[in-house]
Amino acid sequence: MAELNWLAIVAAALSAFALGGLWYGPLFKHAWCREAGVDPDMPQKRHPAGVFGGAIVLSLIAASVFAMFLGAKPELRFAVSAGFAAGLCWVASSFGINYLFASRSLKLWLIDGGYHTLQFTLYGLILGLWH
């Protein structure tokens, strides 16, 4: 694990955090809340620091394991395409299975699956560029 670029991994994790702020903020907040059955005006049950802290830790885990999958010096095209495939075919499709059984909407799956597809594509871009 010493050959991994930990600065690139942290940058990738932070990119997911920034993307999430845009994706679930100004871009899709209202649609996501409506589809997820969340009232954005209700007080949160959990403290935001715990939610955001947990999100950054999980992003670091995902970026680290994806970096291990790619290897120490991935070629850019491979890293980006692997990120896209991981996001769409592993993460989004897994969400899709859960959403089918939970009778969640296609719109919610497109929002959440789209986020994770872009998240891993960004991971691949950052890890592929920064070696």
C-alpha cells in the first residue's frame, strides 16, 4: 500500500464530497427529497457533523479501495473507464436491485445511481491524472 498515492486518494475522496454537495444540493435536492420521502424542512434526526464525517470516511474508504484496484500508476483512459464502469455497473446496479425490491422510483435510482457513476468516474480521473 506504500506505492499508492495518498494525496490523490484524499483528493478523490474530497471530489466525491464536493460532487455530493452540488448533486444533492442545488442540482437535485428537491427531486431527491420528494422521491426519497424526505421533508427538507424537518429537523434532522442526526447531527450534521456525524453525517458529513461519516460521508467523508466512507468516501476515503471507497477511493482507497478503488486506488488499490487500479494499481499504483494507472493509465488515464483505463482509470476513467474503470471508474465509470464501477460506478454504473457495480454501485448503481446494486442500488437498482435494492430499489426494485423496495419499490423505489426510477427517478430516485437515476439520481443516486448517477451520483455514484460520476463519483467513481471522478475517482478514476483524479487517480489516473495524479501519478
